[in-house]
Amino acid sequence: MVISRASRIGARVVRELLSRRGPSAPLSLGASTSLARRHLGARRQSSPAMQPSDKLFQGALLQKHFFCSTTTADGAHGGCDEEKDKISVTFIDKDGEEKQIKVPIGMSMLEAAHENDIELEGACEGSLACSTCHVVVMDVEYYNKLDDPTDEENDMLDLAFGLTETSRLGCQVIARPELDGVRLAIPAATRNFAVDGYVPKPH
């Protein structure tokens, strides 16, 4: 586009010089340069500030820039959102060893333990038919943030080994944002109809 415009301006300059000086008159470099500048100046003044094609091109660039910026921002926020969808939970086993894991919001502590190779039994697989996923919430502050246990859970807790005031069944403790940082201790023993150490595989 730029080359074609320059060619047209150059042709007009040559024609005007020839018409003024005649075919046999010598053509000086200074005169042709001066005349070309006048033509360019007149064209700039008479032409609009931006041609429609230029506006379309600039608009496409802006749209592309906006799309790229939005995509990058969304990608960055996506990572942050993914982290926010998990909470930090620390399990303490019967030997006092601690293991910190990330648990997705909405997942039970029993499921989280099985997915992270933590020995929390759960013989009935979360159906409230046993007390083998018994855990002790180490901090009363976090215990008070939990929903009150149902009658079915209380019935099973009555059968749990080493029952405490902050005991809960792991299958009934669901990950929520306000539980971020909770610490759960696994009792040294369980009362179970299954073989000791039995851990059902997660479905």
C-alpha cells in the first residue's frame, strides 16, 4: 500500500515538472525533491487522519492484544483459583508422625486419607456403619467450625476407641474453606469387625 502511494506521487511529480519545464528542460534533483515534499504535504492535509483500512488494522491489533491479555490473565487466575479450591490438612498418625496434604473442597477426610496413603481405616466406606474412621480434631477452634454430628454419627462414635470431646468420624468431616489448617489425629487403635490394618481401596 505504501509503495503504490509513493509510486503515484512520484509519477505526478514527474508529469508536473515536465509540463512546467518542457520535455527538453533539465530536471534538477532539488526541484523534484521540493515538489515531492509539497505533494506529500498537500496529500497529508487533504487526507483524513486515518484511512478506514488503517482503522480496521488498528482495531484488529487492539482486539488481538485484548484477547492475549485476557487469556494470560485468565490462565494466571486459573492457577490461583485451583489452589483456593483446596485446603491444607495435617494428619497425625498413631506414632506422632505428621503428614500435611491438600484436600479439595467438598471431599471427606476419609477419602482424602485414602488418596494420600494415610492409614485411616474406614471399613464401612463412609456409610456410617462403623467407627473405624474415627479422628480427633486437635484444635477446639476447628472442631467448633464443624456441623453438629448426626444421631447416626454419635451412635458410631460411642463405639470408637479412645473417644474424646473433639472426636468425629472422618467420613463426616467435609473439607470447607474455614477448615484450612485443621489438624486431625488418628487414634492408636480401632474397634472393627474387619482385620486390623484393613484399608478399603477408594472407588
